[in-house]
Amino acid sequence: MKDRPEIPEEMIFEVKHDTKKIDFTKPYKFIYFDFWFNLLTLPAYLIAGIISLVSGLFLGLRLKGRKNMRILRERGCIVVSNHCHYFDTVFTSYRIFPRRLYITVVQRNFEVPVVRTILRIFRALPIPAGPVGFKMVTAPIGQALEKGHHVMFLPEGELVFLSQTIHRFRPGAFYQSYIHQAPVIPFVYIIKRRSFRGKEMGPAWVKMTQVIGEPVDPPKPIDGVLFPRKELDDMAETVASWMEQTIAEYHKVEGA
């Protein structure tokens, strides 16, 4: 892949206190498909939907590429997005509704006592740290896709608030796409600061556009090859380049 920048360490929010470690050596339920769980979490999900609607109106959220959502109604897909706002994953989830979107997050976010409950309610699942983490989540991700649900990855790995730079991708989303032969649907969030009397307003005053790209299919399985690394790197590069080009084109038009 193209040599993109890593996210600066000082921009990564790390919780150092008030954590409860997860013991993945014991049986762990990554995704709840149970009817009782969906019924129990429905009120919170509906309330969050109202908050999402109000937030979308405040941010002037616009959608482009609606036609590329058709495949989301036909089969389970891997969804990827840049991560530049606190609400970007929320907006993706409600854009796909009533289809379910399960969102992968780093393990440490699930180790904060209150936050982990909120994340669980909104169908997030942790990606265990270390080399075995990928294997542990493969089966539950496969189950979700088989049921026609979707799984979201944030391949940059971290939130960089209001950033319009595409940072280096982690490959997990594309490897899961290959294993399950599920297409990748790219989303990109484009953010522009609002201006008042010629002056740029604060970070809360932004406009947001949600762009959905065309599906990107994984390479077909190759006999004797566990993972076709070059083809998967090319797949990730296609998505990252599309995000960069889309952001650049939008800002060029807006600045004209």
C-alpha cells in the first residue's frame, strides 16, 4: 500500500485508569444474536436514533452515493470508514437501519466499565489485542454476515477528530472480507468548518457529508494460498485512495 502517515501518538486517547481487563482465555460472547438482547436494547437504540437525527440536522448531514447501498439489502457486507467524528459510526449504523451493523472497536475501549456497557448496547464488539485476536473474532463475524447483518471496521484504528487525512490502514477488514467472501462497502465522512462573517467557527460548528462508495469485491480463494497478500493490499489501497480522492474533490469544489 501507499506509505500513509501513522496517527500521531499524542492524538490517541488512551484510558489508563478505571479499567476492567477482559479475560479472553475464558469463553467470551462477542456478538449477541438473541431475540431477548435485541428487545432489551431497543429503547436505548431508539433514543439514540432520535439523538442521531438531531445531530445530523445540526451538522447538516448530506448523503451521496445512495445507489451503492443496494447490496446492503441483499447480503452481509464488511463496511469500512474513516474515523473523524464522534458520531460517524452512529450515522453509519442508522443509515443502514433496519439492517444491523456490528462495529469493531479496540480492546481497551471495552475495558472501561461504563463505556463497555454502552458499546455492547449499540452492537460493538472488541478486537482482542495480540495475534490471536483476529482468529477469535473470525467466527462471530462470519455468523453475522451469514445472517445478512453487516460488520464495520475503522481501518485507521483510532479517532482523529475532524481529520481529513487518511492514515495508514490496518488490514483486518480486508482479510475478513476475503475469508468470508464478503464485499467491502466504503464510507467516507467529509467535514468542513462553518464560517461566520468570513471567520472560521469552532470545531463544534461543522458541516458533514457522508459518501458511500461502490462495493469492492475480495479476490477469489486461491488453492494453496492462505492469504493473497498482494491482492488484499491492492484492495485496501483501492479503498484508501478512493477516500482520499473523494475528500480532495469535495474540498476543491467547496473551496472554488
